[in-house]
Amino acid sequence: MDINTLLEPYKTAGVNLGLERIHGLLAKLGNPQAKVPYVHVGGTNGKGSVCAYLSSVLAEAGYKVGRYTSPHLIDWRERVWLDNRFIDDASLIGALQQVTAIAPADSSDRPTLFEVFTAAVWLYFAQAEVDIAVMEVGLGGRLDATNVPEPCLLSIITSLSREHWQVLGPTVAHIAREKAGILKAQRPVFLGNIPPEAQAVFQERIAELHCPDYWVTPAIATEKNGQPWASWQGFEYPLVLLGDFQLQNSALAIAALQELKHQGWDKLTPEVIQRGMGKAVWPGRLQWVDYNGQKILLDGAHNPAAAKALANYTHGLVDQSDNYLPTITWVMGMLSTKEHDQIFQHLLRPGDRLLLVPVPDHDSGDLPTLEQLAWQIMPDLKEVTLFDDCFTALESLEKTNENSEQLTVLCGSLYLVGYFLKRLQSSH
């Protein structure tokens, strides 16, 4: 029995937010989540980076730490980590079998795939007797399967923008109400880049639950021995993940770690935090890879805020000698539900090339429609070409011999990045 076979019966449930089913599953399993002290990380962008920082430092401190994130890029096991290594097949299958044995797969109230998987994660962490878990919200927060009341140590809201509005609500304020649903009574909450129209929503919830609240400002970029470092409230640490937005993400992690130290996690010394921050890894986000002799930048950039962050990074890759940024070739695939116009507006520049590709095994945006939209938004593009596959698109660059003077970026969907990385991995 493999992972996909175990999960297949629950795929048809789709996205169906609610807590009744997950609470029922966990109760049948003996409420394993009650044995797992955890940090809850929600928000629009930056969740994965913050989880990577936290779990890296906690493992460096010698704690037995579990980490749960989504989605995965290549393999389901990437979602579940223990001590900075992802779960082995046997352990994940064993936990899933225990859940599927008591989860109705053929009834109207069957749990969703995410609920089944999350229940298995709680069970695995409890059976592994982790000291602490870092849990990333799957979608929204208030009705997400990760949202259990106890024993939550603190909550983090990394950022907020208009994402998944079809499910969470049409405005930033609606989305903020769903994200604020992970706050727990009298437990600290750390907030990052929250737009003004959402701040009042969080402040209301904070007052209602009497949460100590910390509105964390970004760290300051520094340098040590030629390497990127950062300073937050006088504490200095290495910054190994790329992009200016990591100044905010890393500051949230540092603030949360200092709170954990205050709560009695005494192994979190400054030296341990520095070492752990320097070992953080988060693939598929501003990640450089070699492909057939060319450097390619990978990034999900699946919503407007993430696209803006990617644009800031790529536009910062300027040759200091002549202030010239080479033409960017965007190899892009996007899901049909995304805000394509805003993503294009952030990324595309005059003279850029756009190679549009589908996102395999997902509901991709219609390529001819995207082509038309791209020309409307940026009429001065060098070209827009449609391809059946991202590898075919990349091979076209090799044939034209134009890629040497270009920056090539594969982006638009984490599922597309995962498809690329899986194929790249299998070829080595």
C-alpha cells in the first residue's frame, strides 16, 4: 500500500473547510494532538520560511521537533519533518493506515484529504513524542484542520493579502477574520506585514481573547565576512534564505524564539539561534538550480504579493558595473483560480519574453487567454509563446542560444516548481 492509494478515496471531498470532521477523527484516535505542544503559523506568504527557521533552530537546540507544511513540491513526505529530516515512507504509511482505518471514505461526511493527512501528522508527532511541533496552516485558519485549541504555545501571522478569496471571502478584511481564527485565548501572537484594512480585525480578536500581541518590524540587512546577515533589535544572525522579504520572515522567527525562551525553552541561547538560522532550508522559493548548463531561478510566485516579492528580487539583480539587467525570460504556469492580471503586472517588463506552460495534473489557466492578457498588460514584450510543457519551453531557449544573456525564471505555481524539481531529481 502506498501513500497515494491510501489518500485516493478522500480526494473527491475537495476543499471543505470545517472542524467537526477533524475533531471527530482525532477523538477516535485518542486526541493525539493534546500531547503535542505546538507553534501555529498562518498568513498569506512567508509561512514556510518562518516554519523552516523555527524548526531549524529548535532542532539545533537539541529539541525533538516536528514540522508540518504544505503543499509538497515532489513527495508527500516533504510535508512532515522530524528533526530537520522528512518522514520515511514506512512511518507515514503506518500513520495514514491508522487514520484511514477509522475514517469513513464512502459516506457523505467523509473527511477531506487534507484532514486525513493532518490527523495522521498529529498522530505521528504524538507517537514520536516530539518536544514541540511547528504547524503551518493549510488554508485560512479558523476552520483549518491544523487549528486545534491546545496546547498551542503561540501563533504567528506572517503576512496578509488577497489570496484564496473564492473560499475565504472577497476582501482583505474577510480573509483577516479567517486568519485571525488561529489566535488562542491568552496566548501570544506575533504579526508581520498586515495591511491597514486588516489590522483592526486582528486587534478586535486580540482584545476579545486577551492575547499578548507583538507587531514585528523587519530586521535590518547587514553583512559579516562577505555573507548576508541581519539584525533585529540588536540581535544579529545569518540570513541564508534569499529575498528582502526574509528580513520580515526571519524577524518573526527570532521574536517567536525569544518568546519560547521566555516560556522556558531554555536551550534557545543566542549562539544556538544563530547556528540554527544559518542552517534553514526552504526549497522552491528563490532557489537557483543548474539545468543543462544554465542557471534557472525557481519561485512559486503564485499570488500578487509573492509575484511582487519575486519582481523585487529579480530587478535587484543588476550588474553594478553598467546598471543593466538582462532580459528576463519567464517560464510561467498558473492555476485557473489565480489573479493572473496582477501577477503579470508585477513581473513583466518591456523586452521580456514570456513562455506560457500548463501546470501538470492541475487546473491550469487557459494558455491562449493568458497570452492575450499578457499582451494587453505589457504590449512591449519581446514575445509570448505557448508550450505543452516547461521542459519543452526550456529546450527552446537552448536551441536559440539566447539564454546566455538572459535571466530565466520558472514561476507561477509551486506545483509547477515541484514538477520541474521532481523531473530534475530523477535525471540525476
